[in-house]
Amino acid sequence: MCKAIPFSRPFIGPEEEEAVLRVLRSGWLTTGREALAFEEEFTRFLAGPEGALPLLQSFAVNSATSGLHLALEACGIRGGDLVLVPAYTFVSTAEVVRYLHGEVVFVDTAPGAFHIDPKALEATLARLWRGEAAYPNPHGPGSFGPRGVPKAVIPVHYGGLPCAMDAIMDIARGYGLKVIEDAAHAFPSQLSNGTWAGTIGDLGVFSFYATKPITTGEGGMVVSRDPEIARRIALMRSHGIDRTVWNRYSDTQASWRYAVVAAGYKYNMPDLLAALGRAQLARAGELLDMRKHIAAAYDAAFQDEVHFSLPPTGPGDARHLYPLRLNVESLSITRDAFIEKIQAAGVGVSVHFIPLHSMPYYRDRYGLREGDLPESMASFQRVISLPLWPGMQDPQVDRVIQAVKTIAQEHSRV
């Protein structure tokens, strides 16, 4: 029997192993020189060889979730403030709003896409500024959901493909909103003009979780070109202490004195993870080429099949996910049953994502129903994320393709 193909697997080689050993041998494991070097190298990558983004600063954190929390806090989000978030995202994007006692306003995706719909965003903002609630009520007269003043929007670059940032930025600036790019899937992703995703809004937040395009196991990076925001991130990332404190233990001449000037958080990245990140960053182009090779094979295999619709893509797509849509009308089984059969064939798959407005916490808090954001639900009910990871071999890719096609053929209505 063939060995099962996992949904995701990190690509770890001698460079990553040596980087971690270097830190273990150094006698310094927590935040220090490696983390500082990782920040500098990440900034140089995004800014380009000629320093096209001279004010850009990067801050390594222990997760993208903590990075999003820091970003919202630095933007001044407080209790009762409204933050607009796509329903089609992972829970982190919304839960950080609640950490600060803000209220989440969900926005639907564009038809046939996985990204926040600029038209839906503008329509939602117009309702809020008229003093109405967030959602038009299809179940009766009036509207419902949170009321208040919108302060920020968090567009999510889904699966490695950037959002329509030009339109989103125009809308956000028109309403005076801060823009925090959730770039957890988006390294290294570029817009059509060559700008890196995550560097367009007021802040960008990247993830280095184990399944992401480059990984530190757990971890993330916050980037911003706003000096005031950058200062706030630096302060709040480490307990609200007014200076970098890591060298208090590594330098015998360093002062032991420090001052706590704000109620901050414990969100720093340790050197062990930063060293791994530096090695991964150095081979980001190589890892991207591997993912593109696999995605191209999937595209070629499924593009002429009546049972499938290819994911939207573009020249700057980092191909982090391969979200294949099932044309369920042509099949005699549901999406969920399709997943069970492909898993039984030894292929690991996933679903990205279950829309957040359907989750009990948000559904009950805001009085929502699944049909209130129909495009998000339509995508969820059809999509399957196929394995796509650096180091995946061509025979494994062929097995995935064959398993998917075989199940579709066995349960075809056409």
C-alpha cells in the first residue's frame, strides 16, 4: 500500500538544521541577535535592493495572531469600535478585534472569489455611516448586527493571491479607516505593479506557522512604514518596556534598569525560531518555485474537467493553497463525502475556510444566519484544499490528481 500523502509538510534541509544548531551552541536561546537579523533581512527583502520602502520596519513576533493584535492596538482600536473583516478567513482575523473589545463586522467575498469584495465593503460602510446596522436583514424589515463607528478594515490575502488592494485602499481612505493587511498566506506575494502584499496598508502581518510558505514552526512578522505605529509595536511587543531588554543578560556592561510605560504583551520571537526563519527566508524563491510547479500541474490536470473550477490566480500569486472548487451540480455526492473518499485514498486534504459568521460565537453575538453572507457560504460548500508543499514529488502530485479525478468520475451525473 502506498504511503499516505500529507496535506502539508515543511521543507527542512541542512541549512535550517545548522541554523538551529548555531543558536543552541551560542548559549542564547530567546530574543537576541538572530531575531534582530531576521527583522533586518525581512525588511530588506520587502524594501528591495534599492530600498524602495525606506521607512519600512519589521517586528518579529511569536505568531501572526499576536501580530494582528499588536496591529489593531497600535491603530487605536478600543471598546465598541467597528472593524470590518471578511467572513471567509481563519478565526484569528476576527478574534483579535474582540481582544480589544471592538466589534466585528463581516463582509462577504466577491462572487466566484475567496477575497473580500470591495463592492460589499463599500456598501457595508455606507450603511454604517448612515447610522444603520451592519447587515441588511433578508428575514424581515430593518437591519441588524453591530452599530457604531468603523475604524479599520482587515483585508485577507487568501491562499497566496493578493486582494484588490487599490480598490480597498481607495474605499478605506474615503472613510478614514486604518488598513491592516492579513498577509498570513502572502509571502512572497506581489500585486500587479510589483509591490509586495503586506506593504500597502498601514500595517501588514505575516505568518510563519508550520504550514506557511516559509516557516519558523510558530511565529510571524509585523511590518509598517508609519513611524508612530512602529514605535507602538516595538513598545507593546515586550511588556510595554521602554527599551530593548534582551541584552540585559548577554552584556555584562548593560544597564539592568528599565521602565514599564504601558501594559504590554509577551509577543517576542525567540532566536531559535528566528534562526530557522532566516534560513527559510534565504530560500524563499526556491520554495516558491516548488509550489508553482505543483500548482501548474494541478491547473493542467483540472482545467478542462467539467467537475472542477480552478482557483483564481495571477502572476504575483505565492500559491500557498490550492483551493479546488467542486462543481457539485455535476456530482452525485456532496463535498464532504468527496473529502471522505479522497482521504480514504490516502490523500490528506483540508478546507479553507469555514466562514466565521456561521461559527456559534459570532452567529449568536451578532444574530447572523449562514445565508447572510451567501458568497462566502457558496465558496465554503464547494472547496477542497489539495496538498501543495515544497518537496512534494511528481509521483505524489500525480497520485493526488488521479485520486481526485477517479472519485469525480465514479460519482458523475454527466
